[in-house]
Amino acid sequence: MDAKCPQCEKIAILDDDATYVKCPNCGFEAEYEKYLDLMREKVGEMSENFQFDRPGF
């Protein structure tokens, strides 16, 4: 199964047991739980930095 690499944002590989994520592009490796924590942090950062692109907000 594919996953998004938190470092280079290219396609990383989730192993068949869903226990480990590895990116062949940049060499990122992490256990799946750690990977989820990293991705949650990235989403949190994105939501904190979000700005409306409409006048009046």
C-alpha cells in the first residue's frame, strides 16, 4: 500500500502488515504509529497556517 512521505512528500511504501513505512526516494523510515503522529503534526501545522483567500475575513 502507498503512503505519502512526510519528508519529501513523494510516495512511500506501507508494508503488508501495516507496521512500517519506508520511502525509497529520500530514505525515510518509521513505524506506522510514528508515521501517523508525524502526519497529524503536519495537518495541525497546515490548519494553523491556513488563511482564507476571500476579502472580509
